[in-house]
Amino acid sequence: MDNDGKEVWRIQAPDNTEIHTLQPIGSKYILYILQQLPAAKVIVRRISDMKIMTQFDVPVSPKGLVHFQFRCARLTKQGTLLIAHMGDGGITEWNSRGKMIAKWDVPGPWGVCELDNGDILTVSNQNYVRQFKRNGDVVWEQNLAQYGCTIPQKAYRLDNGNTVITNWV
């Protein structure tokens, strides 16, 4: 929607598919993951005419449910894509040609983003937030159960160094 409430673009997930993550790329493109079987698709569309500019498949567990495949994908400064595979218990990084370039085991990842220093910040539906280096070394981790969190979703690093964490319920 624009500032006047006019629809600018719309994406409707086809039957038996879902879209849980979408990110604008500037003001001209959008990137999203179409969750489906047998493989999900990363899709980049040009907003002006909704033409698909690029797409590639992301493998998913054939026994898993479409609903639990992903919750978040975010572009990095280098133009790669970090994907939180909630159902498959990991975070992967992909280049723009659809090649996986890194993988980290993270149980139940819901949110993921790259920090300014290149570290990865992730939130798990198993009640923790974690910052780790690309080699997998954990910088810090906070268990959230003690705060009454049930399903944390995203974490955002503020300019002052504090971290804001959102919770679904």
C-alpha cells in the first residue's frame, strides 16, 4: 500500500503453499520464499510489473509440513541470503545464483539477520536468542524462558548495542 492507501503490489500464495518471509530490495524489487513441496522457491520480483527476475529452489524435508519450513530470510551486506529453516533445524546462506555457501545447526530458528560486524543473530522457537560468528563460535546466548517467552520470533540489534526481542504470544 502507498501512503494514500492504494495497493502497489500483491502476492497471493497458491493453494498448498505459504509465504512467511518477504524483504524489499530497495524500492524496485521484493524477495520472498514460496514454501511448498517438494522444494521451496526463493523468488525475486520487480515491483513495477511483478516479473520474476530470479528464482531458485531450496531443499526441504519431504516429510515436513509446508507451514513449518521457514519463518525468516534476510539479505546480507554482501548480497547473500540467510534463511532460517525452522522445520529442518538450521540456518543456511545462499549466493544469488542459488548455491548454498554455508550452513549452521540451529534448533528451531525463527528469526535470523546479519549484524554490522558480520556475526549472525538468531532467535529460536526453543526459547533462546544467540549471536554467533560465521565459523559457528557462539558470542553470546540468552535463554528466554525465565522471562515468560513462549515462542520468540525476531531479534534486532539497536545502535546502542542493546537487543530487542519479539515474542509471538
